[in-house]
Amino acid sequence: MKNQSVQALLEDIRLVSEQNHEIVEAVRALVQKTFETTLEEVKYGGILFRSGVQFGGVFAYKTHVTVEFGNGAKITDTFGFLEGSGKGRRHVKLMSVAQIKDKKLAHYLPLALQASKQEDS
């Protein structure tokens, strides 16, 4: 059963941008496929992901979607797709569903979880 607040946010995203809605849904599907257990929570205007620990989230903006990692600065970014320069957070900016594959998001998800688990211990 879908979380009602997640469903409400998805409907709001769809009203603003069908393309961003498709990107968010594709990101959610990849996260569910990548991790055996994933919980979702609406917070800070996006959908946060948790698999034991919170490791990231997906946020829709007017012209793009970002997948953000709270401990992303700890990820070794061999592909160079992580953006941001703060102490901890990094993100991958997506402007199409195809960029999920092009920017190798599947590679970053387990690294984000690992970085968050290190922070938690």
C-alpha cells in the first residue's frame, strides 16, 4: 500500500510537470529495485528513502529533479555526476528519465547507503 502523503506529493508533482513526475517515479522504481527493503517518507518537500538508515531523497523542482544524498561528500565520485560543494550533501540533477541511466544513478545508490551507514555507526 502506498503511503498517502507520498501519493499526495506525487499528484502535486504531476500537476506541475508530467515529465518531472515520470522522473520521480522512475527514481522510486530504481530505489525499490536496488534495495530489498526501502521505506519512503515525505519531508523537506521531497520523498526521503530509508533502508535501515536514511540515505537520500528525490526532489522535484520547476525544471528538473534532484536525487540528493545527505552524506554524498563521502562518496568517491569516479564518474563525476555528483554536484554540490557543501560539507555533506551532494546531488545528481536529472532533466529526463534517460539521464537516470546516463548519469549512472544505480551506481550511486548503494554508495549513498554505505556512506550513511558509516555516519550512523
